Amino acid sequence: AKGVREASLEFELGDTVEKLEGPAAALTHYQAALRLDPKLPVAHGALGRALAGLQRPAEAIPHLEAAARAGIDKSLWLALA
């Protein structure tokens, strides 16, 4: 499960970068995590939130929906609303 482990590392890196530099800087890491593991719900949620924060709702919605359906964070439903 090397790809899954690397996906988790990309997600964690994105999360850290987002906290330090903002959502725009984290996008490439979240996208890389999803290329490595397209089903990683936390990466979908983070990418969706970052895109929403950048006023890109059309791109954010599919990621927020994927993460919300996975049940990882109930606040994702609020973000979708």
C-alpha cells in the first residue's frame, strides 16, 4: 500500500502548508494525494474546503460530497449547504 501511504503523506503536507501559507499553496498537495489514492476521504474534504475558501464552489462541491458521504466530518454537510 505504498501509494496509500504516500497519499497520506501528501495530504499531511498539504494540511501543514495550508495552515502556514493558505489554501492556494496547499492545492497541489491535496491533488497529488488524490492522484495517489482517489478514495482518500480526508484529502477530498481538504481539497473541497480549500477550493471553497478560494471561491471556486463548482470545483469544491464534488470533493465535499465525496468526503461527506464517507462520514469523516459532519461539518462537511454545512460546507455543502
